[in-house]
Amino acid sequence: MVRHHDDLIEEAPASRELFDRAQRVLVGGVNSPVRSFRGVGGTPRFIVRGHGATLEDADGHRYIDFVMSWGALILGHAHASVVRAVQDAAERGTSYGAPTEAEVALAERISRDLPSIERMRFVNSGTEATMSAIRVARAFTRRRKIVVFEGGYHGHADPFLVRAGSGVAAAGLARSEGVPPGALEDTLVATYNDGDGVAEIFRRNRNEIAAVVVEPVAGNMGVVPPLDDFLSTLRDITTEHDSLLIFDEVITGYRVARHGAQGLYRIDPDLTCLGKIIGGGLPAAVYGGREDAMSLVAPLGPVYQAGTLAGNPLAMAAGLATIHELADSAYSRLESISARFERDMRDAAAAAGVPIQTNRVGSMFGVFFSAAPVRSYADVKAYDADGYRRLFASLLARGVYFPPAPYESLFVSLAHDAESLRHTADALAESFAHLGRGPWR
Ligand code: PMP
């Protein structure tokens, strides 16, 4: 049965009631804007439980989840070894504000998997990681300017809130109020996948650019993979100009490969930011890289950065347990699961005569309602976000939970088994058939 989008609001009375309560005490009823469903319409589902590939909401509806805590959960929800590791750690105390072996073990693991990270510091969020990485780059180079890419997202620190992607784009904000113009004065905005444009920016700002900050696979404008020589061009330009290359691998780290995007594309950045997967669903992130640059951070050097809960034992335990499960065979399994999901999506759209583009790097996945390939942020902006909204609503009604915002990546996990993919394929076929008949642009 095809249900109209507006009916769905009435089908989630418990979520509706919780959302009403939430809006009286939480800003917009949520603790992160993209959760609010504003980008797609309807009531955000309040989640009571996650297991494997499945989410259950307050009304008892179950969904196959393709958000996976925005990429943090590569093993799926409540993976037994992660749960056990967190329980064991909690029994020994939730935080000490003193060093633990788990921090060392996770750092050693990360440094082995991503050898460009010689020294690192754990923080609690991707926002802190990128904010701290540019502080290091500025101190190391004694320069102020940074280059970022339109439609990229590096968290919500002041210098990054200009023409950003993700929730910033979904909210239609070119920048954020409350950020003083001075904080953005040294942010130069380039075009993703346009190496010549970056070279031109360097020519015009000689000896002034501390770093280029880039998502090696753009994941906050949907998914846009790097064109063939884009990352190597960035590597060459930054080396030539004595600037640092910072890879924001908060999404791609341990996602696109065990060695991250830097391993996949064989580019060594000077600094790297990781988050999401390294915390196994608990709050943890890290920044690190060249020893000479990282040695500037306190207590060794004059760059100050600290954190009460940094390297939290529960988060370290969850991260270690997660990465422990990620042998090479896990990535080949993830690849075949993700390839099947992509094929099902394309088949469903083709059968309904709906033109879509899919961009996929391993288990991160973007879908665009567009007849032309999507290789840049300009291509992303040209696509029909209304089509995505309708697909989202239709899938939600059929028990499939896609990101409730149009400029996000979908994530597949190791818990997406044959049954959940079959359910998803059926839901996709019905949804696209429904969309295909509709008066969409
Ligand atoms: N960098 C990237 C590439 C991200 O995708 C995100 C969040 N989605 C961040 C940084 C910020 O991380 P957090 O939300 O943990 O602050």
C-alpha cells in the first residue's frame, strides 16, 4: 500500500509526543540539527533500541538503518564485543582524568594502520580534532590562512563555518551568525576536485597558507569521490609551498579501508583527523601526524589543547573492540554488501525510469536525483533534493531509515545481512515505482 508522506506523522504518535516534549526543553527538540527531519519533513523518530542493522523507535517500528550513527557504527548497533568491552571498562570506572593503557593501545593501533600519524592526541569530537589540527598547522608554519572546500564539513569551529556542507547546507546557511568576521578572514574557500583552482589560490596568497584541509572523499555533500589526481595535486602544491596537508578522515578513517583514504589513494598527509569509527559509537576523535608538527602541542610545546574526558576509557574500549573486528576480510565483506545495495538501488530506479546517480567508495554511498554524473559541489547543488525527500519518506514508511537530510552519506555496516538487504531492495523497488509515477521534477 502506498501511503502519503503526510500520513506518516500520524503513524508515529509516541515519537510525536516525545518531540513535543523535546521542543519545550531542547533547542529544536534535538541535539544536532540534521536529526530534526527539517531537511525532509515529518517527525524525527525517537529511538529506543538498535541491534545489528536495525533501529527500533518509540512506536515499536523497526527500520533497516543506513545512517549508522552518521558513520560511527561500522559493525552495526550493539555489537556483542563492543558492548562487552564497554561494560568491562565501565565496571573499572568511567573516567579517571589520568592516563590508561587503553589510550596507548588504541594509539599504537592507529599509528600502525595509518603510519603518517606518528604522534597523536585524543579528543572527544571531530570538531575538536579539526579545530586543533589547524591550530598546530598555524603554529608550525607560522602562517594564518587555511584552504577549505565548498560543501565540505569539518565540524562547527568558527573558521570552518563558511559555505560548508552537511547540516549547514541543508539549513541553507552560507555562514553562521555568531562567528566574528575575523574568525573567517583567514579561511579561503576552494572548489572540491579543482586542483587548478587551489594552485591559483596559492599563487595569490604566497607564503600565507598554513594548511589545506580536505575530506579525501567528500562525504558531507552526499558522496563525491576525488578525481584521479586531485589529492596528489593537493599533496604537491602544499609540499611546494611549505604548507601542511590535513586529511579530515573523520568519516573515511577505517571506513573506506583499514588504512583510511590515505591508504586507499596512497597519499601521506601531514596531519590527519579521525573520529566516528575510532570511538566505536562512543565520543572519541583524534588528531595527529608528523612528529615535528605534533611536538608543538602541550605539554611538549606552546600550542595549548586539553580535555577532561579526552581518551575516555569507555570510548577507548569501544574503539579498540571495533577496530579489532576490522580485519581485511571485513572490508571485502563490506564491499560486497555495499555493492549489492548499490546494485539494488540502481535496479529499482532504472525499473521505474527514475534517473539517479550513485557515488560509492566502499561502504559510504551517495544517491542523487540527477541524470548527469555528480563530480563537484556544483553538480550536487543542481540535483533535485525534492526527489530525495520523497524517497526518504517512502522508505521510512517501508521500514528503511535513510539520512533525514539531503546532503549526507549513507553508510552500510557489517551487520547488513542478506535479509536486511532483501527487505531494503523490496522497499526501494516499491518506493521508486511510487516516485516514478509522481509529479516530481
Ligand atoms: N569532519 C567530518 C568529515 C565530519 O563528517 C564531521 C561530522 N559529521 C566532523 C568533522 C565533525 O565531527 P563531530 O560531529 O564529531 O564534531
